[in-house]
Amino acid sequence: MSDFNQTKYIQEYKKEKYSRAVIDFKKDEKEAITKHWKNKGFKSFTDYIRYLIDKDMNGGKNISVGDIVQSGKDNSINIG
């Protein structure tokens, strides 16, 4: 049997490679916020937040949803 623990590996990888941010909002706002980002076509709250940050920092030149990135210069789309 293998001693490899995939869950632990992923947790360690994320701990090493990513920073976490916590966002607090009122409980009664959660449903409306979730509905909003889903209606916008985002697959996760994280993707929505990343999009908003990119839009703010880069003037909306790049759009990123999951693995799909649209570049502002030539409007090309990169997946992956």
C-alpha cells in the first residue's frame, strides 16, 4: 500500500504556495451575494473576488474566470 496522502499533500501545497484572505459580511447578506456572483457566471466566490481585484488593479484590462483569461490588448482568450 502507498503511504501517499493526497489530501495532506494538497493542504501542504496550498499552505506553501497561496495566501489566504478572510472576508466578513453579515449573515443575512450571504444569500444575495452568492446569487449575484453565480448570476454573473462565476464558478466560485474566489473567482469573483479575483476578477474584482484584477479589475480594480488593472483597470479591467484582464478578465479571469477559473482557468480562462481574457487579455485586454488583443482580446485573446487563454485557457489553462
